[in-house]
Amino acid sequence: MGDTGPCGPCTEIHFDRIGNRDAASLVNNDDPTCIEIWNLVFIQFNREADGTLRPLPAKHVDTGLGFERLTSILQNKMSNYDTDIFMPIFDAIHQLAGDGIQPYSGKLGSDDIGKVDMAYRVVADHIRTLSFAIADGSQPGNEGREYVLRRILRRAVHFGHQKLKAKQSFFSSLVNVFVQLMGDVFPELKDNEKKIKCIIRDEEESFENTLAKGYEKFKKAADAVKDNGGTILSGQDAFILWDTYGYPIDLTEVMAIDYGLTVDKKGFNASMEEARQKARNARNKSGGNSIAMDANATAQLRKLGLASTDDSPKFLWPKEHESVVKAIYTGSEYITTATGDGDFGLVLESTSFYAEQGGQIFDTGSIEGSFGTFNVNNVQVFAGYVLHIGSFTKGSKVLSLGDSVICKVDYNRRTLIAPNHTCTHMLNFALREVLGDHVDQKGSIVLPEKLRFDFSHGKPVQPEDLRKIEFIVNQQIKDELGVYALEIKLEDAKRINGLRAVFGEIYPDPVRVVSVGRKVEDLLADPDSKEWLSISTELCGGTHITNTRDAKAFALLSEEGIAKGVRRITAVTAGCATQAMELASSIDSDINKASQLEGALLEKKIASIKSGLDAAAIPAARKADLRGKVSKLEDELRKAKKKMGEQNIQKAVKSAMDAAEAALSGNKPFCVTHVDVGLDTTAVREAVIKVMDQKGLPIMLFSTDEASNKAVIYAGVPPNAPSGFKVLDWLTPSIAPLKGRGGGGKNGVAQGQGSDASQLKEAMALANSIASMKLC
């Protein structure tokens, strides 16, 4: 229990694996031979903030039995990991391990040389945790509980590579083994097997891209600490591993222990807070840009004879680029040297960083040299000068004008941006193909996680057209078309038939042309050819993939109006697109399964599906299809409910009329009976009114629902009944055994509800008794 909240005394059940001895002293003493297997907490108080205990209005027992521990006892194993819950997973891990790795042997502590068995346990535990979590609807992410999943996934991948010498993508391949092992007991694993594997695979591949570089960075930092006789890895180094390479702090701590080091956790937290504060400051500034150059600032550079920044190396990636510092800007003045806290802007002679323009987000990374490291968190261009905005890492020395530096772009991030930019071009082409030549680009944003495209069109794009647009882009990806770029004279570029450009955009001369599927040289050789109308050709200075297959997949997630005559599409590529498509298939499967349900179960399932569908990031056309399928289910449900209602009325009226006839035949002046129509209040009420109108007989009808253990009750007393016999006086006490409550009525009819239908016989007997005393 926590410091505050519901609590109570508890009892624990411990099991002595050895037996035939007094093991009392071993209880809760970390002895593996005497383990707790069951815990029961008798929740009866709420512990307030001041420590006082307030009795709870409702009390219950909170109990939990350890499944793995119970299994180890039943199978007579000394460890959970020796049971058939884990051994098949260990066997699969061994098949994926590198040469020389022995099978799992259960070693612990100092006996576990190289922590190989520990790695087996980590990987097996984590594939179980992640599979269950994803099957339940969660997935790895950047914040909160989702970041916990990302941390444990990366921990498992690290242990697999470093301790077990496993190959790339080994971790996601364990999903099949685990689902086969547990899927019969937990069917949600089988239902979501593809989704689980896809999400884990994408996360695994993403981390593997930086895993080796991160580990080399760690070893370099750790070796430096040991060479200097230290025992503590700095918080700044741990932060760089987290920020640049995606290493969770707990994983860094594990690696540090292997090196005989500890981590400066306090320093790491300080670096984290510093980064958060910088992010907050950046958000508080326009566009996240903390330093900008106005006309006076760029004019000063011109007067000094400083040429515009050569940014052509940005297309030569993934390469590091050597350059020279030409200007250092504080946001208000130029200085000759810089170091310490705060943001600065660096102008270099040349750069491989992409400055934000043409809708594409800026690059991030670092500029390094003998001075230390300058982290680049924004790149903008002003009058031809590329300004690298950022700050120095702690410990950096003085940076001076004329210093030689190395540009280190975060190419992993750019690898996410590039396919989004290329697919923006292909989307632009597809829109023209499907909607017509009137479509013009009105703006775009290309980010690592998505692309957004604004275009001219006077009405919403219908789902069928969205499907065609999405298909055209995916077909180009499937066709593995080359993506070509060439800088040519603006005049020559404008002559190319079908060339697309953004209206109002000012292009340089010469200009860069990007084409998909044909070399720019081919276009220049015959610029008037109608063939060029069937490919994407645009003026563009952005960074792109070299072949459409690198985009992997494209999913058009939404289409909306943002202004009169302007529409906006949001889309994703690569793993995000695949995930969106698989999620759509999963929802489709849920809808198909729901079609086999009936009544209340179907109604509940439809509500759940609709809620998830509205929030789901899936292809827009597919979402429209799925909404149509849900709508059909709702129509079928309405028809079924209407038909069932009519049948229930007929059934209830017949049962009530038969019972009334029997009562009259026996000279009984009232009727109490049960009708089997569940909680259909309309049917029960109609039956009561029929008997009152046609038989003139006081009547009380009960109907129950076994699944919910509830009951509905209607009573009717016709005008010809004795004046002292009131309907509520009859109904209210009669339904007390059902834990019922009565409601008001009119025209001699009243209704009630009961929450304990198991007491039906007692309630009906009481109703008969009360009526007999009043009427007989």
C-alpha cells in the first residue's frame, strides 16, 4: 500500500521449498528456499495525509497469487525460471544467440560469468512484459508508462547484443515463441500477434541504429574515467547517452557496474532539468528559435566581406563535414570568442546542416572541435547565412573565430525526415492525378514523425479519392523508383513539362530539381515530352531518399479544411505507416468478431469500437470504411432490438393474460406472475396494461435478467379494485426482498427495480400475501 489511500491489515502465505523444518526465521528474509506465494490485504481504511485511518464505507479483500511462483512449486523447481513458463523462451533465445553462447544454466551472481544467464532472464522477462502490454493496447513511447516500455525494450536489446551476441532484430522474433506458449490461455496475444511483433520490431530497429555508436561512446567515456583513476561516470556523459543515443539511465547504470563504475545520477538529473528548461525557453520563443538575425546583422557580415554559407555539403550524407567558424552571434552582437551558458549562433564557412526552409524542419546535431562540443538544436538561414543555434556542453573550452570544426548532423533523425519529404512530392503528384490540375501546393511541413500538406481544393476529398491518392504513393514506393536531383538554370527548369513549384516562392538561380522515376538529365533532353506529366518533378532544396523503397509505406491519416478553398492532409511513412495499417486491420478484425455478438454484448462492443476508432491513427479512407461497417452493425442492432421488443411484448402479454385467466378461473381476485423478457420494461408495462384493461384484474409482473441478477417489476390496479388497495402500497413492500426500489406511477400503474433477482420467489410470495390480505 502507499503512504496514503486505501489500506488494511494483511496476511501472507509463504512456502518452504525444503520442508520438514521450522522456516519461520526465513520469512521475508530474501531466502530463495522460503518464498511468499500469496498475499491478502483486508482493505477497510483510508490512510489520510496526516496518517490517520478513516474507515471505508465499503470493505473488500485485495488478493494476489504469484503465478510463476505457484508454477515453480507445482513443478518442484527451485526457481521460476526453471519452469516450463520460461524454458521454451530460453531455448528460442539460445537459437538466436551468437556462436559460443551456452544454453541457459540458471547461474546467479559471481557464478554467472559474463552475466550470460542474467541476459537470458532479462530478455525472456521483457518479451513477456512487452507482449502483454502491447496486447492490452499500450506501446513504447516518450512519456510516462509508455516510456517505461521503451526503456525495458532497449534494455533487452542491449543485453541480447552485448551479452548474448544476438543478431539484429532478434528480440521481435521471440514474439512468435511467446504467443505460441501463452496464446491459448491469453487469446489477446494471438489476436494481436502481428501488431505486437511489428511494434517491437520497429522500436528494436530504431534503437539498433544507434546501439553500437552509443556503446562505443559509453566505453570511451568509461575508459577515460578509469584511466584517470575515477570510479564515477559523469551525469553529463549519461545524459548524452540518453539524449543522443536513446540509452535509458538504468541501462547506463547496468553498463557502468560491468565496468566497475557508478553513475552520477544527481548530475544526470541536473542535465535533464537543464535540457527541459532549454526546451521550455525555446517553446516560449517564436518558432522555437532563440536567436535570429535581422537585416542589420546580415549587413554587418556583408560589410566584413563574409561570403554566404556554402550549404551544398548537406546533400552529401551521411558524412561528417569539416568547416571553419566565421561568425559568433549572441542575438544582439558579434563576438570573437564564446563559451559557457546561454545560446549562441554560429556561422560557418560551409555546413552539412540543413537550415529550416521549404517546409522541411531543420537538422540537429553537434559541432565539435578542440574546444569541445556545441549542441545544435536549431538551424536557420538569414540572407544566405546559415545560423547554427545552440549551446556549449559543460566542460567545453573557448571557441574562437577561425577555429576548425566538424559538423556532426544527427543523421538518424534526418533518415526519418527524408522519406517524409519525398513522399510529400509523391503526394502532390497523386493529388493532381486524382483531383485534377487545379490542385496547387499551399504549404507543407516535413517533420521526423509526420508530413503535412496544404493544397487548393474547394471541397472535402471523398474517402474513395483518398484511397486512390494513398494507393498511387504506395505504388511508387513498391515500384522502387529512383529519386534524382540536379542543380540547373532556373530558365531550363521552367521549361520541363509538368514541373511543380510553390506559388509565390522565390527560387534561386541556379535551382535544384528533384524528380521521381526519371533522371533530371532525361527531362532536360526533351523538356516538352508529355511523358513527364506522369512523374513527380519539383523545384526543391530539401534532403530526400535516393529510392522510393526507402519510404517503406505511406499512410494518409487525415484530410480536413483549414481555410476556404484550402485542404490539409496529414500522413506518415515507414514504420509509422505500417503500424497505422496494421492497427486498421486489427480494428477491422474486432468489428468482424463483434458481428457474431448479439444484444447487450454487441451494444457494449460497438461503443468500445467506436471510441477506439475515433482516436485511432489509421488511414483516413480505411477509417471511413470501418465507420461504415460499424454503422451497419448499429443498424442491425437497432433492427434486432426492435424485433426483440415486439416479440417480448407478445410474449409478456400472452404470459400475463394466461396467468390472469388462471387466476379468474380459480376465483382469485389478483394475479402475481413472472414473465421471461429480461429487463424489457416496455414489454412488462404493456402486459400489465393489457390485463388491467381486458380482465379488470390487479396484477404484478416480475421479469429478471440472469446475467446481471437484476429485476424489473410492474404492478397495476384497475379502477374497479377496492378503494383501499393502492398500487404503491402493494408494490413497495413486495420488492423489498429484491433490494428493490419503487417509482411513482399514474393511472394505477407503478414500476420498480431490484438488484438481487435471486430472491424472486420470496418477493412473489410476499406480493401474493399482501394482495390476499387486502382483497380476499
